[in-house]
Amino acid sequence: GKTTAALNLALVTAMSVGRRVLLVDCDLRRPKVHVALGLRPEAGLAEVLADEVPLDRAVIQVEGTSLAVLPVRRRPSNPSELLGSDRMRALVEEVARSFDQVIFDLPPTLAMPDAKTMCELVDGIVFVVRADQTPQDDVTAALDVLDRRRILGLVLNATDAKPERYGY
């Protein structure tokens, strides 16, 4: 659900007239953004971070929108090192200057250090929790790993709430 939430946020944000939005797939282990959008990238985040291709060659404009995507093409053997690199920090600064809004789709918080590393580079975090699946202890642990001051909100997805039961 994290990729769906990031993608929907990026698409809605890109609907603003004249607003340039970039969605960066930072899940270098299990990337899904390009699949969800039906894209066939020739290059992606790993290639940009390895200085194999320039950023503009890896970014794909989503047809009919002002949304651009920096997908993952190659799955590197060292994703945590790449996301924690000086090159990644420079890339975040570069895209922040080039786009009005940048949204990062990050890997799960507790599985590896990637999300924690990236959270130190962003202005805010939207935390996604799957209803009736994610244990409360895992939510608490993930929030402890992240900088709670950067949490902008929480998305509770896959809920089976009935409007007549809970109101609106």
C-alpha cells in the first residue's frame, strides 16, 4: 500500500496547474512504481547514483500529466549504501531545486535502514499502515526509528470500515 499511497499523492499533487512533481522510487529491493504506471525504464535511480547516466535521462514524464518519475531499473547489490551516499544527498538537493514537489516511495521502515536514512533527507513523512495487518508494536517501533517531528500524517489503508458503522 505504500507505493499506491505515494503514487496517488504524487498524481493528485501533479493536478495543480503549473506544478511540476517528481515521484522517486527509493525501494531499490522491491520497486513497484514503474510497474504501477506501466513504464519501461531504460535507466533509473541506481544508475543515476552510480553516475552511469545523467538524471534527465532516467526521469520519465508520465503522459498527460505534470508528473515525472525517477524509477528503479537495476536492483543494486548495495541499496543501503547508495541511499546513504553523498551522491544521494546531492540528488535530493538537485531534484528539490528542479521540481515544485518531490515524493519518495521508501521501503518498509523496520526491514532495513533505507527508510531511516532517507527520512533524514526529506522535509516530511507520510506514514502508511495496513489495517488489521500491521501489529501495533511494529507501528510503535517504526515511529521510534523515524524522526517523529517529521511525520506529517498517517494513511490507514486496506480498512474495512463501513460508513454506517463509523459515520463519515
